[in-house]
Amino acid sequence: MPSIQVPEICEDSSPSPNHELIPTEKIKLCSALHPNCDSFITSANPVYIPAPPPIDCPFMLRSDFRLGAVDPIQTPQMIDSENLFYTTIPSCPMDNDIAHPYLKYKYMWTNATDKDIVFAEEDRTLSGVASLSERFYRRLHAAVRYVIKRSEEARDPPVEPWTFGTRDRYLEYLMKRPNLLQRVVKDGPLLMNMGIHRLETLKLDPGTIFLTVGMIQSFWIELCGALDYVQFFRDTIEPYWKVRHRAHGLSRPALCHLMGGFTTSEYDSKRITRAGIPMYLIRPLRTLSSREILDTVGLTYLPIETELAIGLYSPITTDTASDSRKIFAYNHFLYTDHFSTTYGRWPLLAPAISGSIRSVTQNPPSSTLKNSTQHLDRFLELTGDYAPPAINSWFHANAVNVNRFSAKSQQYKHLPSDASYFFPDPHLFLDVSERERVVYLHMWKQISAFWKYKASCNKPDARPLSSEEWRDLLSIPSKASTASEIQKKVEVFLGPSPDSNGVSYHLDVFDFNLPIEKKEAVELVWEICELNFRFELLSLDVRAAARSIRSQVTGDEYFQADNKSQVVFPRCLPITTIRSSELRDLVNALESKVQKAKVLEEANGRALEKESRVSVAWEQGLVQHYVQTFYDYFGRPAILPRRNPSE
């Protein structure tokens, strides 16, 4: 292999006269016939040419919960200028491959199996749910911590090690490659953290666990490839002695362990091959020249699972494979707009989603006015002995801050399910007799575990219920006379037990007549408020993202991930002293101010008062924007969070 400087892979991929390549020696190529028989594939590798990925293949989950040949972590992919970092995705290390930079994390290429699943001990209400084993979870968590640390250092490198001007040059290089920057800064770390949190906090069915683990591993490997690609550029502008102590190790990864990729550009093929990265050039058959061909070989078909997953997890999306659509699909496996039942499981990926959810309607203003009247009592604050304590900034937010005749609320088309609640309407537990409240709370205690499981796993039959439906479900014990009758009526709402994944729920009819303490009742109502608030916030986030996709045909280039949080939590908040492009930065800024105020409490009381006023005003502005935005999108007041009574 001729020697070459690393910068060649970091140049722009468009060929030009200024990029003429002069080979240092004649390279004999190995060739293989393309499956379509109208072209051939050449490579500098004398013994191995993999089969190219299928064209226009949709993302379909296989039985191992991977995406098959269209997954860049399993096979080399067709590359372009936006996804050039696919060439640096590392392949699975072998046990004796001590030079592989990720040998320590070989388990990230290994699927979770039944041995890694720990089923929860059967309780009175729910059985068949499981969690990831502690051993596998610890290893997964260690790998995620490692790569996120590298990601943070790559996107915001320290100032000190750089010579004058090189740090700005590095950051400018990243800014000119938004697809690479998006993967390093947002998509990879965000989705991995979401998956880790999901595995850590929820009891799921084995299929959901396998899919979540596979998602984390997929983005981990792709993020490693993106970071290694960034490392190429850093190595070209920084002296070696200044970078040797970085988290990745003493040097950049060995190039022979990279996956490489396919291309139809002869320029890209030569340039990247000379950098030491495996490349496979697809050319028309008529251009075949025996003078440059060393040998011909058969295509190597990698051992990729071909059998489709069955049941709930069969397709992630039927859209054509692309980098951003895969991110959308995984993202909405974790968090879906549960109210958009009309559009199926993946509302953001529906063919005409941008117009179907929130197209401008010709309905007169009376349609929204009627909706507002229907939920008039829901604008009022929860009151009564069993209402959890209110949060100051959220107190009366719906009644005071919501403009029920706003222009957006008149324009957006609201779905019938928008008037429903994914968890019980908390008002149901307050405006009833003591006997009804006891029955409602006991019924919720019995079905809550199964309902949370269905919501967490995004079951297609998990749908929001209207207040009347929730009342009918919770009051079943007081209307049914036998245990079998209660079970039969509950199955109308919850589905059969066990479900298709073997998860079952059990009802104990003897509990419905037992008294319930006031403290426990208030805590249950608080939990219901909290669950409603979280699911409504996530659903609003999905809808805000859907509006940012102007057309599903060309949606990839228009979508910006940070639009989701900016629509719900915009940069232009009422208080200009705290301003950031990300919600996390806003929260960190607020926490920093509160902490600073605490430190200065004894030294300067007036400083504390000033900081408190800023924090309260910032939070009130955030609350005001949230309740109005939710009303605009859903046509009803949001369920507001409350203080935990046990704190």
C-alpha cells in the first residue's frame, strides 16, 4: 500500500482539476461482478470484496432485531459527501486482534440473548415483564460513558492544547459538515442516553429490551466511526504530542479495522483507498480493463440475518433506508405521539404527516370554541382534600395563561383522540363520593402496572381514553357482580391476558372493598398527574417535530433535530438574561443561578432576592409558553405537574 497523508480523506469529495491524484505506484486491483451483472466492483483488497447493499431497501427489523444489509454497522454502505464517515465505522474485533482499538468493547457487536434477560418476580397484578441483566447493563453503560466522553471532547475541545488558530479551524471544519456534527453532538448521545434510561427505569417485554439494546449498540458503533473520522482531521492539524493523552488512546485507530464503503466515484475511491481505508468502486462493465485487474473473485456475502421479525416489531418503518429516517424510526420507537392513533405506530414517518396532523383547516372558530366549552372545568385548578399540592409557577396556569381563541388553535386540525387522556383524568378522583374514589383508586392500582407497560413498549393497542371511558373502566368493580365478569369487562379496555408477548395481568376482586389511606390516595393522584404530564409533553414534542418536516419526500434535508425542543421551549423566552439553543443548557443555567444564589444567601440577601426573581420569572415564562402551545396543538388544557406530597 503506498504511503499517504491522512488529510486526503478530510477534503471535499467533489472532484476538480485541483484534486488530481498522482499515484506513487501502480496498484493492481481485484474485481468481482456486480449482482446486477451490468457493472463490476474493484478493490485493492486481493482476496475479499463484500456484496453491495441492496438499492431502495426499506428498514425492516430482522429476527435478531437488527436492520440487516442496510445497517452500516453490519455491512459496508454506499457513501456520499454527507455520510463519508460511514467509511470509518469499525468492524467487529476478533478475540486475538489486540491491535483493534475497540477490542475492550467487543460486546457492543454482540446481540443480547435470553441469558441476558431477568424476568421480574411475579406479583399480584403483572407477570411476564423483564429487565436487562445487571452484568450486561453495566458493560453497556460503560461503553456509552466512554463514547459520550469522547463526543463531548470532540464537539467542544479544550482551548489549551491547540496552537494559535487550529482550534477555530477544527470547529469550522465540523460546522461545514452538519450531518457529521449532528451525529457527534446530538443524535448519537441523545438516543443512547434515552435507551439507557429506558432499560434502567422500566420493566419491558424481552422483544423491546432486545430492540433497545440493538439501538444503543448501533448508534454506539456509528458514533465511534464519526468520532474516528473527526480524529483524522485533528491529527492533521495538531502535533502528535499534544493529542496523545486524549480519551481515545495514543493514536488514531488502525485503518485495517474499518468497514470502508462502496462508491461510484473513481476520485473518492482512489483518495480514500490511498488513505488506507477499504473502498469498493462500482463501475460500468464496459469500462473493464484487464491491464489493471490482478484477479477476479466472487462476492463475499456476509452472515446477515434475513428472516424478518414477527409480530409487533416487524417493521420499524417501510420508508427507503436513509440515515435520518433510521434515527426518526428509533426515536419514535422510544417516544411516540400516543394521541395520533390515526397514523399508526410511527406518526412522524407517515407519508403525508406534515399536512395530515396540522394542516390549516376551513373549520369556523366555533369548532375550537365548542372544544373549549367541553373542557371548561379542566382549565380550573385541582382542588379538594385529595389534590396534590400545586407548584407555584404552575398554579392556575391553564386558567390564567391560555388564550382559548389563539390563531394557532383555530388553524390546527385536532384529532378526535386529542380530547382523551393516556392516563386517568385526575379530576375523576376528586369530584366523586368517597366510595367511588376508593373503587377508582383500587382499580387503578390493579391495572396501572400493565397500562404503564403497554405505554412504555408503545403497544399498537395502547390508546388514550376519554374521561367517560376512564370512568367506565375504573368503575367496573362497582357494576360487576363476579370476578369473571370483572375480568371480562376489563379485557375490553386492556386486551386479553396474557398478551402476544406473554405478559399477563391479574385482578384481585377482594381488594376493591378495602379502605385506602388519604396519604396513599394523594400520592396515587400525584403519580397520575405526573404520568399524564410526561406523556403529553413527549407527544407535543413529536408533533412539534412533525411540523418541521415540510415534505416527507424531501424531509431529510429539512429536518433539524433541535427544532423539536425549540418549538416547545423557544430561544426567545421573556427573560433575556438566560438564553440558549438547548433545553439542557437552559436547565443548567437555571440550576447554576439557583446554586449561586444559595452560596450568596448569607453574604448578600439582596443578591439572593434578585436571583430568585430571575429564576421565577424564567420558569413562569416557560410554563406560559408550554400550556399555550399544548392547547394550540391539542385543543384542550394540559394536565399540569404537581408537587410530590411525600417530599
